[in-house]
Amino acid sequence: MEKYLYICQYCGKEYKPNRRRKQRFCSNSCRTNAFNLKNKNNSVQKTENTGIENKPQKVEKMSWAGVGNAAAGTLAVNFVTNLLTSDENKPATKKDLNQLKNSLNLRYHRILNLQNDLYGKLPYYDIETKTVVYLINKNHGRTNR
């Protein structure tokens, strides 16, 4: 251990070192303050050499007027898009899909490799109940596929 006093390179106070080798600062706070001061000076010198000023960044704040303008713009774009898009190019809705399903009668599918029952009814596969049902053919001899 050192037996004599040193002078802190940041604050100038005399101190007795705690470590075997020579310390440059009296405390951790002086050491970090000196480091921060050194880095601040280096950044100023770098900007002087490049000619670029180090200005703080402007942080824009969000206002209710900005939110209102964004909402109004979105609504206007959606309205014009809806107005100019033809019905056949619009995306399908659940209502459209249900109407299509009902119009095509997609619930029952004709089973071709089963025989008719004793009463002449045709076998169909019911998609909703997942069973085979026998129905009277409404097409009078034509088969559904």
C-alpha cells in the first residue's frame, strides 16, 4: 500500500490511495465525471473538425389536431376507394359467402359409388352432420356433383 497522499486529477483533493498501484482519482464519482467530461470534449472536437454542428434532436409531440387530421384522411381515402371500386372487385363478406353456399346447395354431395335405397332415394353426404342421408332427387334423373 502507498504511504503518501496523491492529488485527484478531477477535483484536486488530496487522498490516500486504496489500491496498490497509483490511482488517478479520489473516488468513483470523480472518475466517471472525468470520463464524461473527456468524452464531451472529444465530441466537440470531432464536430469542429467535420464542420457539423451537434444540435439536439427535436422531438415532435402528438396533438389531438394531428390525430383528428389522420382519422379524417383515412376516412376520406376509404370513402373514395369504396366509391370508385366496382362491386365485383370488392372483397367477399360473410353474408356473401352464406348466400353463395345457399344458392349452390353445398350441404349435400351426391355419393356415386353407393346404391339407391329400397324406396329409390339417392345417397348424399351431409357436410354439416357428417353422415350419409338418402334424399329424393329433385333433378329427375340428373346427378349433382
